[in-house]
Amino acid sequence: MDTHTFDLVVIGAGPGGYIAAIRAAQLGLNVACIEKEAALGGTCLRVGCIPSKALLESSERFADVKHGLGTHGIKVQGVELDLPAMLKRKDSIVRQLTNGVGGLFKKNGVTRYTGTGRLLGGGRVAVDGTQPVELQAKHILIATGSQVASLPGITFDGDRIGTSTEALAYPSVPGHLVVIGAGVIGLELGSVWSRLGAKVTVLEYLDRILPGTDTEIATQARKSFEKQGLVFQLGVRVTGAEVQGDQVVVTRDGGEPITCDRVLVAVGRKPNTEGLGLDAVGLETDKRGRIPVDAHFQTSVPGLYAIGDVIAGPMLAHKAEEEGVACVERIVTGYGHVNYDTIPNVVYTMPEVASVGRTEEELQAAGIPYRKGSFPFMANGRAKALAITDGQVKILAHAETDRLLGVHIFGPWAGELIAEAAAAMEFGATAEDLARTCHAHPTLSEAIKEAALAVDGRTLNY
Ligand code: FAD
Ligand code: NAD
């Protein structure tokens, strides 16, 4: 078998792996990237961030034209859904972006191998596929990402009982969709199909939606989503789901079974390490199946690194990218760092939920003294003009230093607004710094300035 030698071999071409490969090539390394799927870009580009956002955008337009324009004094009749066209548009965006990664590899001189990467030890990686080959490298980076987690009592049938991947391509709008899990995927894809006309029931094990999100914000978001038609059943433990003809019967503890057309299981994801050859190099995963690494993404095996969904931390594309860059910069230059305190989180519902930094509950649990300021979008001129006034900006600042500790937004374009807060926190800003920054009028971002003023009890417009 042929052996090819590189400075760095990256296993997995998701946002963690492909960005790491490109950055390493920019820094002068001779880089190979192994990907088992035909398309590059990983979960994010193929079956995650990008297709879900394409459908969220299209379904939002549909719901708006169908139900929302009356508020603006616009009457529209005969609105029809062309689902195949909507799905085709999504597929075309995915194709453009995944092909784009191939172009970026060419531009940066990254060598692509198609096949499954398997660690052999001694700096060697087998590429199992139609053209098996062995690669040798001083540095190997595992960026194999994650896959859907399932539930005991539930077997995916690839059709009626499925994952986010199936929910990105249902051939028709389900009459009744049951979503298991009120996390990010449940809310985003539940919203898509609800807007397109499905009855959507979300079953959640906990007594709240969006665990990890600031509780006040999550409660406000739930009420807003309920107004849009999503039905939440909280504190529900699902025990099984069974296909019966064209329907699925979902069973749960202490409640009547629910009959529906489709089930979307969205109860989290688990790291991809099966068949990777971790035993060949003497690596063990932690209790949650993740690869343990040090602060520089180095595993216990010299020269072997891991980043992204396969290691600890939030399973987010931008977190994987930051880690990829920091990891290879550290290898080449000796420096490279990720600031985990300023990684934003966005849920692309309508309105969006976005945050950076600590929640109020986390500050309370840690005994950190804080002051809080909030400002409702109801009092923001631009939000009124948009006719999207649900939600608020909530800012948490240190009680003594005024330094920003957390910014939480539920409201229109929260996912874009949060960038200002992330940048401010990255520069160690105080609430006063935000309050003294001139924000254009009338913009949604004025709600951030006003919430910062509210930290000191001096909002001007509320
Ligand atoms: P992945 O993107 O999973 O990439 C890993 C790659 O490695 C895959 O292409 C896989 O085929 C390949 N691979 C695995 N094993 C091998 C092997 N042995 N050999 C060769 N190749 C291998 N995150 C956000 O930040 N924003 C969002 O809006 C968002 N939306 C999402 C929506 C959905 C429906 C889903 C499922 C996820 C979403 N995510 C989102 C999460 C995001 O997709 C992941 O956090 C991100 O893709 C992780 O990047 P990664 O590079 O670590 O892994
Ligand atoms: P999640 O962790 O966000 O939510 C899973 C939900 O399922 C939780 O609320 C959990 O309490 C619930 N749950 C767990 N077991 C259950 C059970 N037996 N019955 C009922 N409910 C149960 O996971 P997800 O929504 O599957 O998303 C997976 C990952 O993908 C997340 O880590 C997320 O970061 C990432 N993602 C990010 C985005 C984004 O950034 N916009 C979008 C989609 C996915």
C-alpha cells in the first residue's frame, strides 16, 4: 500500500477540521484532510447549521406572508406552499457551500482523501475506502465530530421515526409531528414544520425548555413559541415509539400515548469515535464518549490532537472552528488560545434566542455579585416598525467592577445583535462602556445600550 507523508493529517472535514486544515496550510504546513463523506463541510454544512437555517428562513417567509403581513396593512391571498422548491433551494445552498470547501482546499493546497480515517499508531493513519492508502504525519488532528444520540425504547426507521437529518427533508408536511427534546434542534426544526402547517407537540424531560439558557429568557421564549402554536409538554419521560401503519404511537410515563405522523428525536448528540482506532494508540474516552485533551487540544498521545464536537464543550460550529485555528497555530507558532467565556450561542427561532457569558443562575450558584439591567423590545422603535416586539435584552455585570458577565437576548435578530456583546466582552468591557457607546437610531441595537443603562438604573426610554 502507498504511504504518503504530511506535516499534519486532519481526520474529518467539518467546520473544525476543514478550518484547521486551511489555517495550517496558510501557516506553511503540508496538510492532508480525510473525510468519509463525499461532500466536505461536516454535519454543519451537510445536515446541520446550513440546511436548517435555509429552511428556517424559507418557512419564516411563508408564515409571514400567510399570517403576518396583515399587521402591516398588506392583504395577500392564495398563498401556497411549494415544498419541493423549498427543499431544492436548501439542497442547492448546501451544494454550493460544500463544493466551496473543496475549492478552498485547492486554493490553500490542502490534499483531500476520501475514506474513513483510522489511527494505526506511530504517526500513521489508514484511509479505508475505495482507494486505501496510508498517511504518515508528525501531527494528527482528530475532528470527527458527533452523531445523533438515540433513546432507549426508540429505534430510528429512517422515515417516520427519525433524526434532524430526516426532518430536513420530509417529503410532505406532517399532520402531527411529535418532537422529543425541547433543545435547540427540537425548537428550530419544530418551528420549521409548525410554520409550514404541521401540528407540533414537543415532549421534554425537564420542566423547562432550552436547558443551559438563562431561565428568565427561556421562559419568555416558551410563552412566545406557544403563541405561535408550538405545544410543549414538559416533565415528560418518553418510553417508546412504534410505527403502526402510517402512524407512530409515542408512549410515555404517566400519560396517554400520543398518535402522530412523524417523530423527531432531538435529545442531543454523541461524539464520533467508533472505528477510529483509539485503542491502537492507547487512548480512552471519558464517560460521555469524548476524547480528553489538555488546554492546547493535545491528547495524552504526543502529536495527536482533538477538537470540536468530539471533545468537551458546547457542540457548536464556531467553537469547533476556533479550536481548530488555536490548535494548529499553537503547533506552528507556539501560541493559540480559545476564550470559552465569549462563545456566543444562538437559537434561530422567531424571535431568536442569543447569549454570551454566564446566566443569572450560574452567577448565583458561583456566588458572584452582579447587577442586572434589562430592556424590552416592546419599547424599541425599530422592533415596533418590524412588528416583532416579544422579548428583551438582559445584561449582567459585576456588582463591583461593572465588567460584563453575561448578555442574554430574546428578540428580533438576536443572533446578529449578540456579536456586539461578544466583542465587548472579548475586550473586557463594562456595562458603562456599552451604555456610553453611540448606537444608531432607530435600531434594535439600541435595546443593548438601554439594557446597559438599566444596569445602573438609568434607562432613558422605558
Ligand atoms: P462535524 O461537523 O460533525 O464534522 C465531522 C466530520 O468528520 C464529518 O464530516 C464526518 O463525516 C467526518 N468523520 C467522522 N469520522 C470520520 C473518520 N473516521 N474518517 C473520516 N471522516 C470522518 N452549530 C452551530 O454553531 N450553529 C448552528 O446553527 C447549528 N445548527 C445545527 C443544526 C443541526 C440540525 C445539527 C445536527 C447541528 C447543528 N449545529 C449547529 C452543530 C454543528 O453542526 C456542530 O457543532 C459542528 O458541525 C461540529 O463541527 P466538527 O467539525 O467538530 O464536526
Ligand atoms: P440539546 O442538548 O440542545 O437538547 C436536547 C433536549 O432533549 C434537552 O432539552 C434535554 O433535556 C431533552 N431530553 C433529553 N433526554 C430526553 C428524553 N428522554 N425525553 C425528552 N427529552 C429529553 O440537543 P439537540 O437539540 O439534539 O442538539 C444537539 C446539539 O447540536 C446541541 O448541543 C447544540 O449545541 C447543537 N445545535 C446547535 C444549534 C445552534 O447553534 N443553533 C442548532 C442545532 C443544534
